[in-house]
Amino acid sequence: MDRKKENLEKEIHQAVILIDNDGDSFAKLSTRPKVLMNLIDRPILQYTFEMLSLSNIDEIFLFCCEFFDEIKKFIDDYNHNVYVKLNIQIFYSEDYTSLGPVMRDLDSRGLIKSNFILMHGDCIGNLHLDKMIEKHKENMKKDPGCVMTCLFRKVWPDHRSRRSSSNQKTMIALDSQQKIVLFEKPLRPTTEIPTELFEKNSCISFHYDLFDTEIAICSEKVPPDFSDNFDFETRENFIHGLLADIELLCHHIHVEILDKGYAARVDCIQSYRNISNDLLQRFVSPIVPQGSPITADDFDENNLQSSNDNDEDENPNDGDEDDQDEEYDSDSSTEFSDSSDNGDDNDGDGDDFNSLDDEYSAFYDEVYDSLLRAIKEQSDQDNIILEINSSKHAYNVPVNEVNALVIKALLNLARNSNQQQQGNSNHHFLQTINSNLKYGLPIIRNYIKSISSQNDCIYAVEEFQLQNKESISSLYLVKIIEFLYEENILEEDLILKWFYRPKSLSNHLTSEQETLRKSKEIGLFIKWLEEAEEESSDDDD
């Protein structure tokens, strides 16, 4: 009898999930709802369910304003395939575009029985939210007016997770009980702080180092508050409304600052990329990818990820690859084919990537940082490939640009490492470039497969040398191409075509490319290559 009474008195843990209408923010990636897009190896919404399952949640109420059939089918399939089934109820209305209508509908339905979790369907994390409910109950004991506890992670102000979204520029003032007394989100250039705050509170702490997880633990009083105040449409409206009428409503918002654990929303393209990287680096453990990259089957026609990223048919600059079978006359003069109308107007000076737009430059920075960390830590190359692919889709970078920028990043890592050495040692550069290319071989082989991707590779090497010709001679270019040839990355015929029938580089003068090909080192290498081909032909005969 006592056990039965104990079960009856046990608090039911409930969660309310809001599926946002994201407009066009993810439309270019997929025609499916954002929450059903794959993040590494499974849909975003599945990560949310896994965190709730980790937190022993008894009931989940999911509210959506579109894609009802697709989301319901996913939930049915999910519960069919998991061992521990979740009790999920899905509600649909075109009015569920913000938090206000959802809370008012919850109030009218009388579904909330106790404290509940409020979150979005694109939240990725490993928090034990049942423990956060206990924290909220402790806040309610200390402060009977506490109706909500918002969860924040402590990160430095310039952390990449905050830079990726203007929605994360937040300033919060807390009293000694961690109760919000001032809330600015998004933060304006200047913020006025009322002097009365200091008159009413003996101790105030100001925070600009908090990352908003947008997860809140709410009491059952929250839905009625929304019903009584129809100007409450968002959580921010709710917080500001309670602060404005704090003496009348006597309801307070508390903050729980997390030192451990992970939680973040996939609310923009940048956060999609950042969270993908965090998952691959196991920051969300025990919720981790299963080691299987996304395939074309995962996305059907939606083109978020492709299982054959480097197929030559995808390359917009394939060129006339049928010419690859032509014989090359070593006595003929080098002929250039113009690939740009203004190729000779550019002096070739300036930053390495001044020809790229901001999107490609940001992608290059991500690739460079990933490779720098990976080489230092000798990380598994498969994980780096997943990171690069994630960044590729986040920035919508064409395949040919991916091929070239991966090669340039590996080469620039060696150059920058050499510049940090006193005297810019040639020996050190050769050692570093050799080491980087050996480590990067699995990554290079993943991207450089077809004839078109080999073209991307060899012209990226040439452009690297021309951009750094003051410190990197043609000898180094030969060493790099020779390494790629020996490792069967570059084919012999393609190298000869690159030498005898080069394409103009838009950021360099044709005369620069001509001078490079007239260098003694490249001439000797090409001669060796042709003699090796003749010897091979004689052996075959």
C-alpha cells in the first residue's frame, strides 16, 4: 500500500517541445522540415529525444505549425525502432508559430501536472534535465515566486558558438539568489542600467559570458501567465513582462549557470556547422555519432549531403577531359587557354584568398583550423573528413573549391610553421610539407579521385607556389607534385597536360605561369617523367 501511494505521489516529468517555423534559413539545404534534417548521422529531432530519454522524461508534448505528417511519421518510426519508447503527443496548428499560442493552448487543455521542461526541437545536448528540475524546485523553496529557471552555459564572449548567432548576444544582471533583475537580448550597442536596481539589491552580478541554451524549467504557473497576458508571445516577452510588473505579478525568473554539460540549438547554418564539429569531437558524449557518415540515401533529393562528393560529374569546371588521351609533343611551345576574361589584369599580389568571397574564406578558415588541430593531435582522418564535409554543406561550397582549398590548407600549414622558425629553414619546410602530406593522404584521397579533382589539386599547388614565390621556389613545387605522383594521387598524363597545355589562373599573370614552367627544376622533372613513360612503354613491348 505504501509503495502504491509512493508511485501515485511520484512527480511526472513532462517536456514541451516547440518546432519553430524557420522560414528560409534552411530552405537552400533541404525541402524537409529542419528538425528532420540529418546532423552527422541522424535527424536533429532524434538528438532532442535522446537527451529527453537520458533525462527520464515521462511525457512529451510536441507542438508544430507545419509538416505535421512528416514529423508524426518520424515519431512513429522512432518509437518503433528504440528499446525505450517515449510517450509523445503531437499537436498541430497554424497558430503555433511562437511560444505564446502554445502556452495558452497548454493552459486550456490542462495538460501540465507539475514542473515541466520547455525547449525547442532543434536542441542538441547531454544534460540530465531531471536534475535541472530538482534545481528548479530548490529555487522555488528559496523563492516562492520563482516560476522559471533558465539554463545557461558559461562561455567566453568571443566563443564561436556566440559569434555564429546574433541571438546569443545577451547581457544579464542577477541578484544574490541568481534571480534575473535585468535582461537584454539581443544586446544593444548601449544599455541603460536603472539606478533603482542598486537601491533594491545589495549585490548584483552582470554577465556577458553566458550562452543561452534556450532550455527552461517551468512551473505550472507559466501557462496561466501567458493566458492572462496576450502580449506575451516569446520567452523574452515573458521575462521582460515579469520584470516590468514584478511588484504586481510577484513572479521571478532564475538562472542556472552550467559548468558541465552541453546544450545548443541548431538555429542557423553556422550553428549547424559548429554543433556538427562538437559532436564529432565527442563534446556531447554519451550522445555521439555512430561513426557512419551521412549518405545520399539519408536525404533523397534534398542535396544536403552526397555519398559521392567528388564525382567528376558534380564539378562545374570539368573542362574537356576527353583531351586527356592526346599525345603531348615535348618540343611544342606551352599554350595557355584563358579561363578568365581578366586573367592578365590581376597582378597576383595580396592575400592568399582575396579572390574568394567571404563564404569560401570562412570555409577555408574552418578547414585550416580542423587540419591544424588534427595534425597536432594526430586525430583520426575520417573524423576530419566529416568535419570538412559538414563545413562544406554549411557554407554551400562547390566541390571544385573544396578540393583546391583542402590542398591549399595543408600546404599553408607547412608554410606558416616554417615562417615561425628562425631563419625560415628550407630543410624544416621540406620536412613539414612531407609530414603534412603523409598525414593528409587519406583526406586527399577522399577528395582527389577523378580527373577533374586532380586538375583542382595540381592548379591549387601551382597557385600556392605563385602566391609565395618569394619564399617557395619551383623546387618545392616539384617536390610536392612528385610526392602526389608517387602516391598515385596525380596521374602522369594529367601532369604533362598541366605543363604543356595549362589553364590560366585568374589571380596571376600568364607570364608568371610561363616563367614557372621554364624553370630548370620543373623542366628536369618533366623530362624524367617522359623518360619514365618511354621506359614503361618499352617494357610493355
